[in-house]
Amino acid sequence: ADDGSKTSRTTTMESSYVKRQDSKSSSTFVQTKSSYSSSSKKMGSIFDREDESASRQSSLAALERRQAEKKKELMKAQSLPKTSTSQARKAMMEKLQKEGGSPANPAMSRAAVQRSSSCGVPNANSIKQMLLDWCRAKTRGYEHVDIQNFSSSWSDGMAFCALVHNFFPDAFDYSQLTPQNRRHNFEVAFSSAEKHADCPQLLDVEDMIRMREPDWKCVYTYIQEFYRCLVQKGLVKTKKS
């Protein structure tokens, strides 16, 4: 057919003929009827069959793709390390504490402080603020000292000298110090703290001179170590002691 279909056709034909029979007495004519019958059955277009075959192949390919993707996702999930929610939260909090910064969401920061305060366990920010308040209280009344942070307030070395002099007034003469002589101030403070409090010189004088404003993390770490040494010598009382 024009459309590419296949047709099954069955045809039956019967011939028609006339037979004359002669006899002496009479003549007889016998006529046989002819018949014709035809039947056809359309088997379907070859293009239709090809379209159906292509559709089935496409469906099988899509099914195989989905099964392969599911298998890949399952293998990936099995290969990932299993981390509990508490472990992930703990890792995040430790990272924030190490960076020394506040969380991006102020509401989360306030909630964390409230939970820590309610449980009686101070967090990193509260410890930092308490240490800053302690330094401010111990250096109150010293000239050229105004501690507001752990960076610029310590840039000329006078705050270090005042803090050390408060616990060891005989180590040096504070009245002879000036903010302009930064190198001398750092040298006096660090050497006196090491000699009298056994506090290691974690800060380098040359680095402190080179920076206009020291890194607050470095200053904070040094003050923490100085405080720990004072506690060991019994010069600072804590709740535990």
C-alpha cells in the first residue's frame, strides 16, 4: 500500500459455464452460477510498527537510566561519612569559637549566649569579655591606659606594662614610661612577665613594633597565658581555687 501497510487478501473465484447435453429425445442445458468473494485484512503500516518499536526502546532506555541514577545515588550515600547532628553542631561551634567572630545571625548569637548563661557554662564571647573587664579593672588609674579592646588599646605597650606592674610593682618604675617609646615598653612588659610570673614571651617585640594595631587574637592569647600563670602562683583567685 502507499502508506507502507501490509494487506492480506484472499480471493475465491468460481467459473461459470454452460453444458449442453443432447439426447435423442430432448436437449438439456445446465447452467452453473459463478461466484466471487474477496477479503482483505490490513496488517498495519511498517512505519507504525517502526514507531512502536522505537518508542519501546526509548522507554527501556529511560528506565535503565533511572535505575542507574538510583544505584549511583545509593552508592554515594553509602560512601559518605555518617555524622550525627550533635557532632555537626559541635564542629560548627568550635569553628566559630576558633575564628573568634560572632555568627552571621544575631538571633542565633543571642540564643547561644542565653543558653550558655542559663546552664552556667560561659562561651567564648563571654570569656573574652570577662578577661577584657579584668584587664580594665587591674589597670584602672594608670596613666596613658584606656583598655577598650584587645587590639588598638595595646598598641603602644603601656597597657602591658600597667597590667604587669599592678602585680609586680617593684619590677620597674612605671612613671618613667612614655607611649612614644613603644619598643622599650614591650621589652619591659614581656621580660618582667617572664621573670616574675614565668609567662613565656608569646609575642615578638619586632612584630608589635611593625604593626600599628596588633592582632587581637595574639594579644588575647598572651593575656590568657599571663592570667593562667598568675593563677598558678596564687596571685589571682578563681572560683575553683
